[in-house]
Amino acid sequence: KSPQPIMARPLLKIHRYFRRKPVRFFSFILLYLTAGSLVFLHSGFSSDTSTTGASGSGRDPLISEGGASTGGGSSTSDGLGLLGRVFKETRRTPRRFGPPWMKENGAQNPQKAKYIGCYVDDTQKRALRGVSFFDYKKMTVFRCQDSCAERGYLYAGLEFGAECYCGHKIQAPNVSETECNMECKGEKSNLCGGPNRLSIYRLELSQESARRYGSAIFKGCFKRPYNVTLALPASAVINNMSVDKCVDMCTEKEFSLAALAGEKCHCGFPTPLFTLHDREDEELCLQRCEGEDFESCGNNDFFVVYQTQVQDNRCMDRRFLPTRSKHLVALASFPGAGNTWARHLIELATGYYTGSYYFDGSLYNKGFKGERDHWRSGRTICIKTHESGRKEIEAFDASILMIRNPYKALMAEFNRKYGGHIGFASQAHWRGKEWPEFVKNYAPWWASHTLDWLKYGKKVQVVHFEDLKRDLFSWLKGMVIFLGLEVSEDRLLCVEGQKDGNFKRSGLRKLEYDPYTPEMCATIDGLIKTVDTALRKRNLPGVPEEYRPR
């Protein structure tokens, strides 16, 4: 017999059975539909109970990017995840200096945050009114603290075991610690608030963190300049002084700095008379504002300074060189080592366009007008290049050689390759075959690129990305001098206020894990040692402390 009748025989039997007994057929269909409905209702009920605190009390439901509906999905430990997040930016709110009754947090965390207590959180009027995000699977105390710190907020609060709120000021009363009794979804050893209750931490931010007051950036506490009238030319006494009032006044007068000194507000720009290089302990500025209990307005001797949204135009003019130069200077780097960022800084500091060995239309459209010129045109102050062959290197008369920690540079270039200049590679790329293959091919090039330029370059100034980031004023000043130009300190101070430009990744999608395997690390560590030795043989400083191994 053919196999077709044999396979069809069970179906024929079922068909004949239900044709003889139609009541049983309809009963079977009814039971099937009832079972499906019960499963659907159960899943809906489970979802509702897991988010009662969110939806029942006015919180936003969990929304994931890309249409996925996972609670945690692919996420980041240092920033915000790719999936299962809700971000909300609310109206500007003032920052707050921490109260004296803070308690040390027993848990270890790199942010050195201090736990300050359990607070009420009203869904109609939040206690912390900055960015917020939810993660109903992987929320931890550190993730919340790190996300808020990265955005420059002073406080981080956790609620309902899975919700993170950031802010500059606590606008709610504190309550008994027993009311913050829910375990964190991502770590059962820590508590993450409760229903309508926030476990709040005060963050000790690094100096480079952009702590904000609405649109203004907190710069720090500074000693009164010797000649206030010259350093900060506009000033006024303000009744019921607040940060808001001083920032608004200086913004209206078109100054980039707002300095609070008790009841007096000063406005100006960074100058050699007031450089903002010597920050003081913030405790010296702790004087309550008359117009707001939780704000600090400084005093007559120590000013609280904010950077307004007003653009400092002293370093914004750029042009081509007035006469063509036959002296070609390379801005050389391994890909991912900060070349585009360095070009941005050089153009602002010198007022001249930089060129490129290549042509990138996206960079041209973002304002790098020298991108379209041939690299030998002589109209640009220096020329970007990633080349490393002897012939290519000897074509230049001098070079600024940018070097960056290979662990950071490789990841930056991988993100650029698969996500664009300020984009990110996808999780599929990181976890797929692309990343191991990339490291295998590019890591040796990181070392050979530096070694070639040290060997064949005619006149080389080495600049480490990490040093430039840490002390921008001094290193950028040295680069301007190397380029044979006169230094304008006012212009350099202007650059400091606009150092990031449009080519800095947000940092909000850091990987949740270390992508480097032990084998990769062994290879890269060996390359670092090779470069370090080569630098020292030429009587240059070795690689910075951030590099591995040290």
C-alpha cells in the first residue's frame, strides 16, 4: 500500500467519529477555547500583579525598544539597557547639597554613594524629578546609581524593587526605614524601596561628571576672583536668591557663566582671571539660598558656578589658512583613538580647519569643512590619518601622534564600524563572530601603528588620549604651540566649555559584560608592553596608568 492512505487513516477515523456524534465535537471545541481563555487570563493577571505598583499608582507601564516586551532584555550594567526601559525627562529642578544626617551605605559600590534614607514618592509629584527608568528583571542599586551619576544627577532613588529615579533635589519627606522593604529584582541582598517609597542615595560624582540644574551645568565651588568686576563683568543683588534666578539672569544677559555669591549673582565668561581650573571643597560653598531651602548659593568668598546654555562664541570662528602651507602636519592615530575629537578641539583652539587623508561626507556635513579638500592642498592646519606605512608616514613633515588605551580604542572603533561615529554596535555583533575576528586583526595594528610613526615620523609629538581628557587646557596648548601658532588663553578656555562637540557617544549603552577573553587580554597586554618600551627608548613617557598591565 502507498504511504498516503496509511498516514490519512487516523484523520479519517477522527472525522467519522465526530460526524456520528456532533455533540461531542462541539463539546471538544468549547473545552479547547475555554482552556485557551484561561491561559490568556492567567498571563494577564500575572502581568497586572507584577506591575500593580506601576500601573495602579500612576506609573508608566514597562515599554521596550524595538517592540520587544521583555523586562530586562539586553541591558547595560553601567548605563541604561537596550530593552525594557522607560526614560522620562521632566521639567528642570534644582540641585541639592546633601544634608548632614547622611548614613554610610554598607554595600560596596564604585560610586561611593551615601544612603540617606527612605522617602515618600507621590506619583503626582515625584520626590526626584529627573530621568527615570524601570527594569523588572535586573535592577540593582549600583545600576541605578551609575545611571544617575552618568547624567550628572546628585541623587539616585530606587522604588518598588525595580524602578530608578534621578534628581538634583529631594522634594518629599522621609519615613521609617521599615517602609523601604522590597528586594531589588537584580540582587536579593539589597533593598530597593517599596510601594510609593524611595531608597535614596546621594552620589559623590567625579569632577568630569556634568552635574546639571535643568539646562545649566554645575561647574563647582570656586574662590572669589581677585578682581570680581573684571573677571565677571555683570552682577546684581537678587531678592530671594535661587540658582534658577541667577542662571536665568546670566542667560538673558548672554553670558556662559552664572556665579552665585550669597544674595549676589555674577555673570561672565571663563578668562585667565577666572579659569575654573582650581575647584574648592564644596563644603566651603554650603550656604542656603534665601529663595530655596535645599539649594546652595555660595557666599562672598566662595562662589557656586554654573555654565548656562549660552554659547561662548570666542572660539567658534573657523577658516582655511590664509596662505597655502607646504609644511604638512599629520594628526595620526589608530582608529578609535579620538582623532575626530582632537580635530574638533584643534579647530576651536586655532580657528583653522583640519583636513583628512580620506573623505567622510558625514563629518563634512557636521562642520569639518576641510574634509573635502585634498590632503595636500596646504589649506588646513593638520591632516587626519590612520595610515601606518613608511611611505605614507614620510609624506608628512611632522605629526601629532594620538595614542589611546587599546582596550578602549578597539571597542570605540568596533562601535564606529557597526554603528557610525556616535552609534553603537548591536549585541549580535558583540556576541557573534565579528568581535573576536576584529580583535584578532586590529589589536596588532594598534601596536604597529604607534611603532611605525615613532620609527619613520620626522618630528613627532605624542599625545595620549587619556592625558588630553584629564588636562585638556595644558595638552591642547602644547598641540597649538607644536602647530606653530600663537596661543590664545581666552580661546582655550572657551574650548573647555565646548569640548565634547557632536562626536561623543552618550555612554548609556555600555556593555553588561567584559567582551575581552583571557586570550585576548594576554595578547593585548603584550602589545601594551611593546609600545611602552618603545616610548621609553625614545626618552618619552611610557603609557598612562590606565593601560594594562601596570
